[in-house]
Amino acid sequence: MKNKQLILSVILCLILFIIFVPFINFDNGIRCITTPCPADTTGSIVLWGVYHFSNIYFINYFNLIMGLIIAGIVSYFIIRVINR
């Protein structure tokens, strides 16, 4: 039973992380001739995929680590509530 809960928690953590954690700074396709130019967007892996896997400019490692921690905590509590 504990192994099943752990596997479900890890899968839920990865799903939450992939959908909601904005840590990739990537090209959004906007081209400008003046400044400031909003040519980059910070988003999650899903949002990066929506923009057709465009160029990645920067990875915010703080958001990446904190997103993994928060997604892990949230998934743990969701699994605990479901199993009551």
C-alpha cells in the first residue's frame, strides 16, 4: 500500500510540475524594433510546448527547485486526503 501511494505521489508531483511550474524563459515568436520588447516568456514545460518548443534563453533554477518541492508537498497532501 505504501509503495502504491509513493508511486501515485511521484506521478502527481511530476504532472503538477510539468503543467504549473514556470521555470523556462523561452522565445515566444514576437519580433520588435523598439525596446522594451516582450520577445521572451517565462512558462512551464506545457507552455513551452504550446510555443512549438522554441529556443530556451534561460532556466530559472530557483523556480525549478522550489516548484519541485511545492509540487511534491501538494501531491503528498492530495494523496493523503484521497486515502482517508
